[in-house]
Amino acid sequence: MKKIEGLIAASFAAYKDNGEINLDIIPEIVENLIADGLAGVFICGTNGEGPNLTIEERMAIAEAYVKAVNKRIIVMVHVGHSSIYEAKKLAAHAQGLGVDAISSVSAFYFKPSSVKALVISMAEIASAAPETPFYYYNIPHLTGISMDMLEFLNLAEELIPSFRGVKYTASTLHEYEACLNHKDGKFDILFGFDEMLLPALAVGAKGAVGSTYTFAAPLYNRIIECFQNNQLKEARDLQMMSIKMVQSLVKFAPIPAQRAIVGFKGINLGPCRLPLLELKASDKELLIEELEKKEFFSTVKDCIKNHSF
Amino acid sequence: MKKIEGLIAASFAAYKDNGEINLDIIPEIVENLIADGLAGVFICGTNGEGPNLTIEERMAIAEAYVKAVNKRIIVMVHVGHSSIYEAKKLAAHAQGLGVDAISSVSAFYFKPSSVKALVISMAEIASAAPETPFYYYNIPHLTGISMDMLEFLNLAEELIPSFRGVKYTASTLHEYEACLNHKDGKFDILFGFDEMLLPALAVGAKGAVGSTYTFAAPLYNRIIECFQNNQLKEARDLQMMSIKMVQSLVKFAPIPAQRAIVGFKGINLGPCRLPLLELKASDKELLIEELEKKEFFSTVKDCIKNHSF
Amino acid sequence: MKKIEGLIAASFAAYKDNGEINLDIIPEIVENLIADGLAGVFICGTNGEGPNLTIEERMAIAEAYVKAVNKRIIVMVHVGHSSIYEAKKLAAHAQGLGVDAISSVSAFYFKPSSVKALVISMAEIASAAPETPFYYYNIPHLTGISMDMLEFLNLAEELIPSFRGVKYTASTLHEYEACLNHKDGKFDILFGFDEMLLPALAVGAKGAVGSTYTFAAPLYNRIIECFQNNQLKEARDLQMMSIKMVQSLVKFAPIPAQRAIVGFKGINLGPCRLPLLELKASDKELLIEELEKKEFFSTVKDCIKNHSF
Amino acid sequence: MKKIEGLIAASFAAYKDNGEINLDIIPEIVENLIADGLAGVFICGTNGEGPNLTIEERMAIAEAYVKAVNKRIIVMVHVGHSSIYEAKKLAAHAQGLGVDAISSVSAFYFKPSSVKALVISMAEIASAAPETPFYYYNIPHLTGISMDMLEFLNLAEELIPSFRGVKYTASTLHEYEACLNHKDGKFDILFGFDEMLLPALAVGAKGAVGSTYTFAAPLYNRIIECFQNNQLKEARDLQMMSIKMVQSLVKFAPIPAQRAIVGFKGINLGPCRLPLLELKASDKELLIEELEKKEFFSTVKDCIKNHSF
């Protein structure tokens, strides 16, 4: 597998009204992502609520996505878990499905005490899927684990045979740029902050994983296109639209708010699972109104028209 | 069940050399705890590495403890998990075993956004074991979730029918004292910082859960006895010994260091499980030497002799 | 100077209506403190808003307190400042006034990078008042500087000739107890969390510095008395009253709320100084009502009656 | 004053061997900055150690810079202080000198409890220099004060007549971009993370303030030039050089390490002032060797040659 280019959607979990996972809707989700120009899908991650799901649910979801995607776009499966033993089960299962890559956050209850402890832990997980490219999922604000990523790359190269790169979800673009350029760009460093895609492109980002790509990929694909065509003014304007949209998400609660947007766009993801709380119906309406007032939805639509491919 | 009095040992996970859990050693662990004067055992918690274990392992360990204890002391089972669905499985299983109580930390990947979200989450877990007393396990420095515990008590009383109290692992004794006295002492608030047992007793603690009670219960039982007999000088001296011992643990890495002490005392808990790293053999020696120099082991032995019961 | 015993009031800054400092009211403040049974006064600290004042204001306040106290109780002057040069001026000035002790927080804009950098910095300040006992003021939650206090004691003993002890404002009573017992109790470790006075007494506290001693000293003196007489039930009840009062302070904003209480008790401290914001008049009323409902004021009064000295 | 374009050097404090400030060297510093192509100088800020200096020292330094610069480049004076009263003195003094702008961090001992408290505090400081443009200096990792900057802009516009913009020292480029675009770009938002200059340019940065511009301005001016000429490859390579240099600074301690570099380049800034500790001589050598090995100095020199102006 060469380096990933383009946008990977961090897709959301879908539930039935009774709270059980909804596998039936996954084909529809996938077709939408493909139609929207996504390069791939990242499943059971943060936005996919991996840590909220049971092992069996995560495996069933992975199976459904692999089948629905049918090799048309990249499938990355997040296998991170507080228990490295459970993570290994998920990794082995994902490899059995023939996914394109697996990814894992650090164990997040007990925090690794050093970069070495972190890399050894990731190596243990990766060892259960030795034929499948492995990406470390770095997301310090959620896990509380903030390690030196260059030190990580050096040690991971040595100790994880299947190591491919990092899903980098942090605003520290100087470290991100350093990772991109480490050993002449040997590793694949995917960027994870949707609202900072444009500046990440400026320092060399090629691939990105994010939740808002699930419902606004045309906006971001147009940012990439404008950046490549040196249409910086339009790229900035569209990035500002993304920022304004994310401001609304943060105001209402990021994951529940995004689930409401996906629902508004026609895909019913069902209720939220605890500890996440569903937005009240009135808040959902306020959110959509706010986004309409910001001309978010119409801008995304315009991006589809303006897109050259 | 009335309020818990005395010491509950937060027992450690035991592994075989190949890294699998060691169930065979549990009867020996239990006999030691009973001989040492423990009032109960808390299993699969932080020191028991619950979040490092698989669901199946946690269930097997709970079964082995219940069988080995055979109702001679209290058995509390920690069922906390990043997934509330998995936690519910553990809760239902524990109730099936007839344990005395269950306890749970907050979901710790996604953090509840409010006391209400936390209580609703705990209620959901408790609902899977409605006949079993439920204790919330408050440990902010590990979970990153620091909520107002008085607000929690008020809401938990309302929303969790089986709610019994809190395992309180924080140094904020003013809040701890407030919880103890809330609604005329209606709830059972177990203290969780071994190195602060004496000051906790001063504000009214009756029960305590801790990892060092696993291997030094006589020391702490003597602190309780001295405190009750108004022998404050001796109580302070013994608490200082606990503090000095904990300083050594922190210096070497708390859980691996304690596992080494248990091993030194004759129970082989096996290797550490990632992301925890085993102490080097030379560090184990240094640790034991340091504790011997501090006269830790001999002091614990003297406490057995001096104990009046 | 031997070790400090009893309560030291961390007195509040007093301002005129135009925002300038009010020196005229200081004699009245001092007489009240002496009448209330305080062992001393700590000025220009956190509650005294030292870091909000100019150097000239701090010097003028120190002079006024020294004069008003006239050696009847202990006077400690806080000289901490973001600039060690300014702190040295304050230290030299305080020594010139013949104060009983000086104290300093760490420089708090640039954070010392190690215990050694911290101790060297404190030594530099203390060197400007070589004849005056020096106390390090440890208050991690405000300064963001959380160092190992035992390491600090060892190095401070070596590098600060006038070093006497620590004003310890943190809830970590195990470290506090370790400091009290360090080198057979060589150092004077004053406790700084009023709402945890009772548990601090249990581990050996003799002296304490706090803001609520300014207006509720009889309550705390009675806690000390009860503790010494082994009347633990009453000590706990009174400590709970302190905790409930502090809960109200926190709800409304600690320093402005306490200033309102002092005003209610008859001493007009004037408006708040930025960045602190004055409570609204309606909030002041709510605060007083809440404290009256909790029977706070009447309990303090009863403590005066019950006090044996 | 229109918006600031180009690089502002956050100049370092200069001391004599006895630790007193060295004013004599300021003309030499200024000539170097002008020769290096700086658009201005920011004095007594973080790198200028404002909070480490006395009020009198800060005033003397401001005077020396204003005289040495003699209106050839922009002079911004940082007046932030833990005491707003002291900050007002500095602000009034700076206005008396005719500086181009003043800037202030939030009070940093007592933290403002809300955006409103912060803005009112800044308004109070700005009111002492009503004719001088005011920039809020946002640097959350040092002050611990992390407020919503858009909310700040709205309120500052209303309450601070001389409000001009923000010196934004944080990696959150989405918020930075939102500030740049707020009210059609009404405010001047200077970027403060040198190692992220290129991505900041991508989102629209025009002006930047930073410490490494003091000794490596040609590198950054060339980044700006390349970015404007769409020579992205070279811009990234040069930004990577900046990142590698900053990695060395962080390894040795940022401010002392930078002072050593300035010394190596021929300007003797004298010893460090506490709580900052001077690098050991051997560490200074290691640092310079490391930077030479990274070809940092030669790259900066090449940038001078390649520069088109």
C-alpha cells in the first residue's frame, strides 16, 4: 500500500431505536461516502465510538463495512482498546477481513510511562495482524497521552514490522511537519483536525482522516483542489466555513451534533449511546438553523458543482 | 448490607509466565488476605488491572474469587469499562455470582459531559445488577473525570435504586468528609488513598479500599486501632511508615513495584501486562533493599504482634 | 523563633472607594484578629492580593500592619512576585520593619524548571532579608508549580540559611505529614487548607494559615481544642460547618465572597480590584442568607462561648 | 497605524555581568534587527523577560529601545504584569515615549474568571494609554488562561477604545484563522509560534511576533517570500529548518538556549536571571554544534543571499 491521499471519513456508529447497532444502514452510508468523493473510511474510531462498543459489535461493524465497500475505497479499522488483549483480537479479526490498514490509540486507562512502553504496546497489538499496515492513532486531548512523535517514529520503525504511519490528531503542526519529513518522508502521517486542513496542506499533508468529512467532503475536496491550483482566497473562505461549522458543533456537543447533521442529511444514525447524550430535539433544530444561517449546507453543495473532477 | 467497616484489599491481577491469567493462585491470595485481617477484597479494579483484561478474563477471575472466599469476607467486583455495554455484562455476571457489591469507574474514553451524564451512565450499568449494591468508583487522577461528588450523591440517590456509596480515591478530604455526612451519613463512602488513611479516619472514615492493604494490612489495622484508642503518636508513626513505603512505590512505578513486593512476600503474581512494564530484576532488589532499610517489613510484622485482636 | 502554633489569618486587602489601598482600617482589622484569638497575621499573600498590588502599596500595608500589631501577634509578610528583583526589595523592606517572618511563592510567570531552580530562586529572595525567618509558600493550584516538597526541604536547608519552613497549601496530606516529620520535625510546616484543618491536625499540624480564619477563627480554635480534648464528634461537626461555608464561597467566587462576609461582619474592605470582580449586591445578600440558613454565623458565636480559654 | 506586516522580533533582555540590565547594548541589538529586515521589535515580553524585571528596569529598557530605533521600525512594548496597577504605570510610560503599540498578557496570578473579567482588566490597562494601539497578548501555555478569542474580540471592540488586535501565541490555527476573518478582518492578529509560520501564512497571517526572529529573521523572511511566490517546496524546507532549530532549543531550555545563540552570533546578553538558569558552558557548545550539524547557521546565511529585496 502506498501513502494514502485524500480524505478518509471517520464514520459514525449507527444504532437502532433499541440501542443495538444498526448494520443494515452501513451500505447506504458507504454509498454516500463513495459518491461524496472519499478516499476511504475509518471505522470504530473516536467518532465511530469504538470504545463505546463491545468487541462483538466492533467485529460485526468491520465486517459490514468491508462487505459494503467491496474494495472500492480504503477501509481502516480502529482496534484500540483499554485492554491490549482485546485490541489484539480486533486486529486479528480485521486482518482476516482483508482490511487495508488497522490503527490503534494508546491504552488509555493505564497510561504507558514512556515512548518505549507505548511502542511496545502498539507492537504487541500489531503483532496480531502482521500482514496489515499499522497506524498509531495519536489523539492526546482524548487519551491524555502526549508523547514525542519523532521519538515514537524512530522506535516504531524498529519494533513494529507492519508500521506504516500515524493518524495525527493535534494542532501542533510543527511536530506534524517534522513527522511528515522524518527520514525523507518514509511514514504516512494522516492529519486529523478537519478545521485545520488548509494549514496542514501547506506543510505537506496528503491524507486526512476526520469526522466532518462524513457529511462535508465536497467542501474539503474543494479546499484541496483550490490549494493545489493556488486559489488561496477560495481555499481560506471554505476553510472558514468549516471552522464556523465546527464552532456550532462544539457549542452543542461535537459527536451528538454531528450525528444530528447526518440525520438531517437523510441518514438516521439512531439514538446516542451513553456516556454521550442525545441532543434535545429543539437543540437539533437550533443547530440546523444555525448552520443554514451560516450557509453551510449550500456552500457544500456549491463545492460539488465547482469541483473539477 | 450495612456499611463496610475495615480494610478492603484491592487485589492484584495474577498471570502465568505466558501472560495468561493465573486462576490457580487465587485461593492462596484469598487465604493470605483473610489471615491478614482484611474485611474484604476488591477485584478487577485499578490495581487488579480490570481495564487491561478481557471480559472473559474478568468473569473468570470474579468466579475464582467468589469460590475461594466462600462468603468469609466481602467481595466487591469492579465492572467499569470504556463501553457501558461491556460493563453491563460484567455487572450481570457479578450479580449471578452473588457478590456483595459491584463498583464502576466512569466511562473513561468519552468523558461524561455533566454529573447527570455520569449518573445516568452509572444507572445504566447498575440496572444490569439490580439486586447488588452499587458503588461509584471516583478516581479523577486516572480517569480525568472530576465531578462534584455531592451533586453526584443527590442524583445517584434518585436515579440508581441499588446505589450504596462511593469508593473515593482522591486527597480532597473536605469533599470526602462532606460525602460522609451527606444526608446524615446515608451513603457508604470508602476511602481510597492508603497513605492518607489516618487523616481520613479523623474525619470519620470507617471503610477503606486500597492496594497496599494487600501486603500490609496489619500496619493499617494497627493505625485504626491506635486511632480508636487515642494513641495518636503511634498512629502517626505507622502512617509515616506507609507514606515512606508509598514513596518507594512511586519512585519505581506503583503497580509493578507492588507486584514485586507481593512476589517477595511469597506469592508469585507473574509478569506485568502491557502497557505496564515489569521492573527490572535489579530494580526489584533495590526496592526490597530500600524497604528493608526503612524497616517496612519488620514494622508490619510488629503490628501483627501488637494487634489486640 | 520557635515553631508557630495556632492560627494565622491571611488577611484581605482593604481599598477605599476610589480603589486605592485603605491603610486607615488596618488597626481595626488587627484588633479584631487579636480579639478573635489569632496567633498571627499573614499579609499580602493570596487573599491579601499581594500580586495585585504595587510594590509601594505592599510596603505601605506591611508598615501599617507592623505598627498596628505592635508585636502582640506574629506578622508574616508575603514577598512573592513574578520578578525576583522586586521580591528582594519587599524582603529587605520587611526585614527593616522587624517582621517575624517572610514568605514567598515561586516566581509564577516563568516557572522554575526544577526543584533546584526553585530553591536557588527562593535563596536569592531570602538573601535580601538574612535575619528574617523564611517560609516557602507552596500553592500549586495557583502557581502551577508542583514540586516534590521533601526534595525541596533537603535543598532549602542547604542553600537558604534563614529557611524555617513551608506554608503548605495543598490537599496532599501524605506529603504534608512527610514534611512535618522530615529530619525529626526540624521544619515548621504550616497548613493552608482551612476546610481540611481537622485531618491536618490528625497528622500533626500545629500551625495553620488561612483566609477564613480572618472571620471565623473561633470555629477553628474550637476544632483544635476539641481535637486536643479528644472530642472528635464536635470537631468533625465544626469542620463540616467550615466545609459548608467554603462550599458557599466557591459557589460565588472565593475572594470576593469572603470580602463580602467581612463586610457583613462590619469591616468595609471596599471594592474588589481587577482581575477580581465584585459580587453583585444581590449575590452578596444570597451568600449571607445561605450562610445564615446553614447556621454558620451562630455556630461561630457559639464557639466563642464554648471556648475554654 | 495600519495592520502590521512582516516580522516583529521579541527581543531578549540584556544583563551586565553583575545581573543588572545592560542598556548600552541595545543600540547594537537594534541595528542588527534593522539590518536583518525586521519590521519591528516587541520588548519586555516573554522572551524579553518583562515579568522578571522591575518596573524601573522595564521603563528604562523601553526608553533605550525607542531612542535606538528612532522611528525606523515598529516598537511594541509589553506592559503585562500580575498587578494591573503596575501595568497601567507601564502603559502610561510607554505612551509618553510615543511607542507604536502596547500589549499585555492577562493578569496571571489571579486568573480572570470570564472573558468579561479579562476584557475589563485589559480595558483598565489600556485606559492608561488611550492614544496608543493596544494588543492583547494571548499565550495560554504560560498564563494558564485560555479564553474564547472570538468572544474576546467582540467584547474588546466594545470596551477598549484603543483595541487593535491580538498577539496570538497558540497552535490552534482554526481559531487564529477565525480571528483573522472576524468582522471582515477588522483586527490585527499577529501570529506568535515561529515554528508554525508557514501554516499561519496559509490561513492569512500578515504579521508575526517571535523570539527566533531575533537571530534568524532572514530564514523567515525567505519563507514569506517563497510562500508569496508559490515556491512551496522551499518554504517547507526552510520551515523544517526552523522546526529543527526549535527542537534543539526545547531540548536545552528555550530562553537560555536562545540567549546562548545570540551570544554565539556576537551579542553578549549576559547571564540569565532567575528563575531561568544559565546553560552550562558545555551545553552551550553542544547546542551550537548541534545547530551547525543541522546546517542552521549556513541556511540562515543562504537566505540572506537568496532574498530578492
